[in-house]
Amino acid sequence: MEIREIEIFLTLAEELHFGRTAERLHVSQARVSQAISRQERRIGVALFDRTSRRVSLTPVGRRLREDLQKALDLLRDGLARAEAAGLGAGQTLRLGVFGHAGYELRPLVDVFRTRYPGSDVQFNEITGGHPFTALRTGDNDVNVVWLPVAEPDLTVGPTVYVGGRVLAVSADHPLAERGTASLEDLADYHVVDLGPDAPEYWVASMVPTRTPSGRRIPRGPAARTFHEILSLVATGRCVHPLGEIAARYNSPPGIVFLPMPDAPDLHWALTWRSTADSAAIRALAQTAADLGPISLDRSSAAPVAG
Amino acid sequence: MEIREIEIFLTLAEELHFGRTAERLHVSQARVSQAISRQERRIGVALFDRTSRRVSLTPVGRRLREDLQKALDLLRDGLARAEAAGLGAGQTLRLGVFGHAGYELRPLVDVFRTRYPGSDVQFNEITGGHPFTALRTGDNDVNVVWLPVAEPDLTVGPTVYVGGRVLAVSADHPLAERGTASLEDLADYHVVDLGPDAPEYWVASMVPTRTPSGRRIPRGPAARTFHEILSLVATGRCVHPLGEIAARYNSPPGIVFLPMPDAPDLHWALTWRSTADSAAIRALAQTAADLGPISLDRSSAAPVAG
DNA sequence: TGACTTTACGGTTGCCGTAACGATT
DNA sequence: AATCGTTACGGCAACCGTAAAGTCA
């Protein structure tokens, strides 16, 4: 007898419909049927009368429903209480972000701290060259990265902000005078190669391998960190797209950030190791989901002097 | 959160010792450690303070223990009530036995029927040639077979009786005059071949492949059923060991059953498909365990006329 | 015939055991 | 040094999804 099977039983007892039960629990219809059959075999008595048209509880099922509902409520209350105690006891989540992105997360962090006074968030810097490494080594609990993320060992949580891209070019670059850049421009120059530790598909969602018209975008010299990238760009040997947040809080010498109006917005989401799921992470994710994504355009954040 | 983990938590809360907890639950010590760690991570707070010398509940753990204990009790009560309703509702277990072995099971069946008035047992005959087939096809719910049984898909339950062996020989066989037979005698004659559907190791536990002194015991003509075996034996072409129960209720013409004092006793146990576990089967197994094995020697059963 | 449930089958997750390691008295 | 808890790793059972079959109105 597993908790999951009890949930399925209770939901079916409420819905009296296998399809709707499956939908509500986000499982297949077959799974509901299997779970109920199995329970009935183990217990040795029919819990539901069913045809392909009607599902109804047997007397035994009705009684079992009452008992199990009470037990499950008790169980969840107990766990919730323990969790609340834990969140009040002072845990610090280590949150990986690119550059100054943490600054944009202030609303989220403020609400999180208010809701869970014992808990806190500490920002660690992550880099394009190693977007997930710190998660996997256990050095970070949660990272904020642009989507899509399709790593089998990672869970993608709510999106925390949405924003556009800018192209970093050297101040004396031919594009600098135009004031904006387009995806099509990328094919004319080299972009930074983030190296083998960043998944290909993930890099490509920031820096496509081809322009919209199909021209190849050449990958140039390699760099891992924000400042390594800027160093390369400053020499004029390459250009590189970044989240617009990079332009908001940085004015590096010899670099110009050009808006890229034709590049679709990027979604930045909380991400964590699936097996490292914990109460604090769930609490942060829930808080982020409640707040919804912050749009960088509407952000009221004031620029900060470096 | 799984039921099993809750059990582990509650047991450890009681024992305050990882090793004893593991023993009580029949799992490894590592498993207990893993389960507790995992729960603590998910909940986000330590439930036990522990060194390698002392284990004690934290305040949060103490509170959780009370809640979970109540929830688990409720859950088990509900399931027990539903199960009891099922057992009272009238199920018939199909019990596979060799020949007249069902007769020896009367004490078990009587107690079972008394305890669970709605349930019943029906005997189906099984044969040495196909000891497990009916279980696997679903034609029988439980079989009574001699041990050892080492089939990955089958569960071996309590032993229901213990008894010796007899050797079936034709009435004019040289051994008949002696009145007894020994394992060593088998090498001098052929024994029946039960065919490919009975596992080799299982057949060998009734009919060894070699005598104690190491001589090979030749396998003779093939037969599947009790009466096929007796037919072969009656012709004098082979001999064959059987459970002594065969001698008790049969006096087939032209056949003599010789006790085999040097053959170790056989244990006969309830066996069922692991995946077909059900309340009725558990009830029967529990009843059998409570009664303990019936010794055929001390059996008060009166011989029955063929 | 169409809506709904059940059965069959295969992939993948995660439970759990074995074994080695670490920590405390 | 002995006892006890933790970590690492691998095998395998069970969960669950897909797809097809079965059943009732």
C-alpha cells in the first residue's frame, strides 16, 4: 500500500471517473485502473462497481474512503508542520546566478525572507561555460538560467524573469554606430565559444548556430566567464549576445551593448537537481510561482554604480 | 513520502538505534540511514540527533512521530477493516495439492473456515510433472509442494507438514520382500523421469541424482501424474520415491510402498505467485503459520478405504 | 459506434543490498 | 579496537506510459 495509490483511490472516490482522475493526478488512465485493481486484489474485495459508463463506490469502498481520507490528512498535516518548523529554523539556499542577475531577484528574495523568516538566500556566481556544474557538485542548491534546460537529472521550476538580449561589441566595432543589432548580423562576425561543459542546445538558444536566413554563425575563440567574454569582445575579435541585464548594470570600458530587437525574449527559470529536492527549494519555487515572472522592461530597479 | 519510510522513521523513533531498527524491519542498516537522511532532506530539518554512540529525537522529530503514528494507525485500521469485510464476503481459494494430501490439511482448512466464515478452500490436484504450472496460469491460488522451491516469481510461505518418503515398487520387485528401502538402493534401478516442466533442483530434492555414496541414479521412462508413475512402477520397469502420504491413502494393485528410513524428511509448504498476493492468501498463510507444521507421524488421521 | 475501462508490454526510476569508509568511545 | 552510522555503487523490481483490446450504452 503506497501513498500514491491511496491518493489515486481517494481521487477516484471523489471523481467517480477514471479519465478525470488520471487528469487531476497527471498520470495515465491505465495507471489509475492498475492502481485500483491492485488495491482491490490485495484487500480482496471490490472497492468500486464499474461499467464503461458508471463508476460507483461499494459499501466497503465508502467506508475505506473515510478512513483513508482522515489518515492522509493527518499525515500531511504532520509533514507540513515539520516542514514549517524546518523553514523557520534557518536554512540558507545557495542560488547561482549570472553576474548581477541577483539584483533583479530582490522582489522574490524579499518575499521569500518575509514568508520564511528563518531562511535566507545567498547568491553565487555561475558562468556560461559551466551553467550546471555547481548544481551537480552540490555547491549550489538552485540556479537561475535561461531556458530551455533539458537535462535528465535537473528539474526546471518557475520562470523568474523574462527579458531580451543585447549584443556585446567593441566600442570601435562597425556595428556600434548603428545602435542596434539583429540576429542576421551574427553571421558576419565570430561569437565566443563557451566550451564543452555547456550543452550545445542550451548555448544555441542564446547564440544560434545559424541566422534566421540560414547563414552559419562562426564560433570564435573560447571563453568561460563574463569577464573573459568581455575581454575577447573588447579586442574586436568577436561579438557576443548576452541577457540584457548585462547591459543594465555594467559599463565596461571599450564595450558597447546593442539591443537586439528581433531576438525573441529569453525566459530565465529556477533549476535544481531533481534528487536534491527539499522543503526550502519547494518554498522558494512556490514563492516564485506566486510572484510570476518579472519583466525586465517593467522593472523599477534603479541602475547601480559599479 | 512512502509508507515504508514512515515505518522506518517510527521504528527508529522507538528503538533509537539504527542496527536494531534494521533488524526489526528486515532491511539493511544502510537502508535505514538512507531513508532517514532522505526524509530529513525533503522536510528540511533534522529529525534525529545522532553520533555513532547515541541517537535521539529532535523536538521536531518528536512531534512528527506523534502525528505519523496516529496517521499510520488510522490507515492500518481502515485497511484491516476493509480486508475483514472482504474475507467475510466469500472467496474461494483454489489450493493445489498432490493426490490426497488435502486430507492431511483438514486441520488447517477447518481453522481457516472458522476464522473466516465467508471464505473457503477448494482442492485442485497437481502433479509432479507440473508442480507450478497451475499457479502461473492462474488456475490455482496456492500450491502445497515439497521444498526447496527457488522460483523467482513464487513466494514460499509456511510449512504445513513434514514427513518422510516411501519407495513405490512393484509387488514382485526384489526389494519388496525387504520391507524397507534406502537411498542407496536407488542406483540399482531406474526412477521415473518427471519431464522438463519440473525444475531439476526440485525433482532432485525428492529423487537425488546420486546416492549418498556417489553412485548415479538412472532416470527411466517419463511420466507426469501419480497414476502414470504407478503404472510404470507396476510393470517393474522402475521404482520411484513419493511422499509417505501416498502410502497412507492408496493401496494400488501390484504396488508396494517401502519406507525409506534414511531419507531426510521433506517439508511441504504453501507457495503462491508473488504478484498474486491477496488478503485471502495472507489469511491462509497466517493461519498455517499459527498452527505450525503437521507432523505426519503424529497425525491422528484414520486410513481411508480406497 | 463511440466513450470508457482493462490488458499487454517495454523503458526507466528509485529501492535496497553489499561493501567500504568514517566517526566516536 | 570495537561499535555504529554513512557513503558508493550496482542489480532488479515496480511504477508508469503507450498502444491495443475489450465492454457497455
